[in-house]
Amino acid sequence: MTAPSQLQIVQDGDTDIVVRRSFPHPPARVWRVLTDPALIPGWMTSLDPMTRCEIDLRPGGSFYYEWSGADGNAFAFSGPILAVDAPHHLAHVEYFNGDTTTGTTVTTDLRPHPAGTRMTIVMRYASAEARAAAIESGMTDGFDQVYDQLAALLAEP
Amino acid sequence: MLDLSFAALSDPVRRALLERLAAGEATVQELARPFSISQPAISRHLKVLEEAGLIETRIDGTARPRRLKPEAVAELWTWLGRYRALWEERFEKMDVLLDRLAEQDRQEPGPSEESPS
């Protein structure tokens, strides 16, 4: 419940999602958590745990993240690393399940500020539709069912 | 708060309780009636829902009816609320990792984080 770290998520234009968050730690430490394959699975969770995490952190390098559940369902994000300027700037492209026809360009910036680090992530989707789909898939089917039920309930007068 | 809400919704009994409360406020006894589980078990589920900010308790003499907080449920339901919750959860985990690294750095002030050029 630390107010200064307050999370902001906004949609910008037709294709961007901007995520802002502060951390009471210097950029170098935040950078480590963001880019160390030994640390990434500790936070980049979905409903299923991350089961594979590889990152070759250099311009021209690439990454591969995979999540899989006990039910055998698995999905992955992978793609090229475009720019690396440790510990302040990272740009990469994300492909969902290896589909290179539509990629998301993600830039992560860490700025020092008096309380630690201000992080800004800009996710630029290929289209407005791709952005909407990404948000939709943020949670999985089990939850959709719950929300559909709640939506129906709330819609009642 | 949103993380708690998702955990709260992961249980079918709690979803059924929310559904019942969407029809209007109800006491624990009334809420427990359709279920084959004990009243204390229902109370525990209600506590989870209340801690997640999805319901509240009204004090009415000796009665303690529970009611839905529609705005909280509505926020959860919006797609942005869901998406936001995912990120919130991730960043809270990052906070934990960062604190752990800070602790390590304090204990072993060996190689500094700034790499030599």
C-alpha cells in the first residue's frame, strides 16, 4: 500500500498502452529484475507459472518466455531485442506464440527520481484490434466465465 | 485490492454468494441456507469477499446484513480492471524481489552495480 509506486495504465492513441510505475530502488536494481532470466519468472506471472525464460540481452539478440499450466496449456512470447542501454532503456518486439505477422513493440524506460525509479513501458500494438485482443487475453477463460456472470448480474436493473 | 478480488472470485461458493447478494442484502443465515456447508464456513467466505472490497457489512441493531459494493464489482469486471490487476500483481512481486536484492546488496557490498568501464 505504498502510494508513491501507484500504477498507471492508460491507452494512448489507437495502438499504445502505457504503463507507469515507481519503485523505491535505483534504476540499476530495477533493471536487474527486469532483465535477469533468473529473476524474471519470479514476477512475470500469468495464471500459470513461467516455465522457460531465455534472454540474450543485446541489440540483435532475442528472448523467449513460456508459461505452462498443469492442464498442458502453454503459451509463449518471443522476439528480437532492438535496443539495450542499461540500466535505462530497453526496446524489444513481442510475438505471441511465434506469430511474426503481428508484433508488439515494447519500450521500457527507467528514469532516476528522488524516491528511486520511475518506469514507463510503452506497448505499441500492430492495430487497435490487436491491442483490444491483448487486453482481453490478459486474463484467461476461467475468469471470463466469472466476469460474464457478473456482467449479467450488474446489467440487471 | 484487485489481486485480492481475483482470489475472492476464484471460488464457486463465493461467486454464488455474490450472485445472491446482487439480488439484495442478506444475513449470514439467509446466505447459508442454500448451501450444504456450515454457517462458519460461509462466514469465512464472506470475510474473503469483504477483505477484497467486494461486499460490506451493514450494522442494523443486532443484525449484520451483507451487501454488494456494486462499484467495486463493476470495476473488476471492466477489461481495464482485469488487465490492470495482472500488472499490479506482477509489480508487487517485483517489489518483493527488489527488496530481497537490496538486502543482498547491503550484506555483500562486493561488486558494485555500476560495472567498470
